[in-house]
Amino acid sequence: MKMKRIGLYAIALLFLLFLFIYPLDAYISKPGGAYDLEPIVEVEGGDKDDVGTFNLMTISIGKATPFSYVASKFSDRMKVLPISKVRREGENDKEYNIRQKKLMSDSQFNAITVAFSKAGIPVDITYDGVFVVSVVKGGASDGKLEAGDKIRAIDDVQLNEAGQFASSISGKVEGDNVKVTIERDEKLRDVEIILSEIPKSEGRIGLGVEFQEYRELATDPKVDIHTADIGGPSAGLMFTLEIMNQLLDEDLTKGYNIAGTGEMLADGTVGRIGGADFKIMAADREGVELFFAPDDYLPEEVRKKNPGIMTNYEEAVKTAE
């Protein structure tokens, strides 16, 4: 009888573990938190005597389990996301995390340049190679380069100008051997790669990598942004406002507890992001008084093909109400 009871307990325990731990091929998103940007953003010698605050908003995304999947059907604070809405095709955990970190890095770069421009202070931008965002499966670099690699030189020619990487590859043909100097784990190494057709590219020849030019930014005063494990581009707007608030003597918050979301683009416009509804929920929970959301434009043809789609601003207003 005792052994039977132990067996039942073991089965119940396994069932609970299955419900709460077993990962499904989907993700669950839910409201995250609000983070005061004053201790996160440091402008050297900046003004920090303001009464109000600018807050960075997050959403929480994790692998769905049987329990969270079912629970999401009964809650407006949980949403099931298919893998295709979170990751790119063929993207693994490492590549996803690297892409999110790069998006965050780019958002900080744009935030600093736009804030300094609005404040009338020049910045110095230099180019230093390219950043490998992803490697095309079956392409020339598959198994040789990795997401996160920094390409510093092609055939011993240092990459220090905008557009130089693309032009150094464009003149070559299939079968050409290219010496690629990369930085990985803070160490330089040379990799020999034979150029081939890029899969699904309609005959284009190349290394088979998605890349972004690596830019170094120097400012006076110096700016440091400490974001730990936060990824993605959606904090760009709030970074920009906090940097401006520290650069200028004026208190841009006007004493309010302010949060917001939106990707800061290089030209100073604010781009659409995902999860505006959950960020509103988190802001409400954290006592935020004002919330900024992108009033992005959706063409009529997009609205017709996607019934119920809303701009970030429309979604934020609906959720707030």
C-alpha cells in the first residue's frame, strides 16, 4: 500500500513537472517592468536634479509550457506567440540573443546621435569592420563564421570606411578564395572562405552572411548606458529623452513619472514596435503617469489585409482605457 502511494506521488510529480517545465514550440509574452533610466544612462557631468523620471518598459518572453499555454487562453495579460513571430527561420538561441543585443546596441547608437543633434552638440563616428548578424545555412561561410563575429579585414585590407566591405566582395566571382580576418572572443584569426552562390538569392555570389557595419561613436561629454540583459530596439525613444534630459538644464519630465516605447531611427523618427499593450499594463502597475507610444502610419491596404491591426498608439490607448 505504501509503495503504491509513493508511485502515485511520483506520477503526480512527473505530471506537474510536465505542466510547468516541458517546453512547447511557442512562446508566451506578458507584461514586464518599468526601469528608471537615470541610473541606467550616465552622461558625464550631466544634469540629474530633475523631479520626474523617464522609464524604460519591458515585456517578458519565455518558452511556453503546457500550463502557461492553457493559462494564456483565460488571461488578457498573457499571449501565445508562434516561433515565427519571435525568431527568424533557422535561428538558434545564440543567434537570437546576439541579434537582440545588436538591436539594443543600435538603438543606443541612434539615441545618442539624435539626442546630441537635438542638443546641438557634434559627435564623431568612425567605421571599424562589420558585425555578422547571421550566417546563411548552406552558404560559403556556413561552419566557418558565426553570428557575433566581427570582420576586421578582407584579404589583409582593413575595413574602416562605410560600404567598404560590400565593395570588397562585389568584384569577386564564384570560386574565389577570400581571406577573412575576424575578431571572436576578443581574439583575431584568419579564415579562408571560397565564395559560392548564396542560397535563395537568385544567383548572387558572396560570403553568405547578414551583416551590419560596425560603428564607433565618440562624444563629449561621454555617455554610458548599462542595460544588462535587456535586448531589442524598443527603448530607443526613452534613451533619447533621458540623454537629452541630462544634456540640457531644462527638466524635460516637467515633474511627471513618464514611460514610453518606440525604436529611435537614425533620422530622429520613432518606429513601430511590438508589445505596446503589455507595456501599458506594466506602466499602469508601476504608477506611470504619462506614456509615449509611436503614432505609426498603417496604409489602408495593410489594414484590409490584416483586419483588427492597430497602430502602436491606437493599441496603447485601447489598453489604457
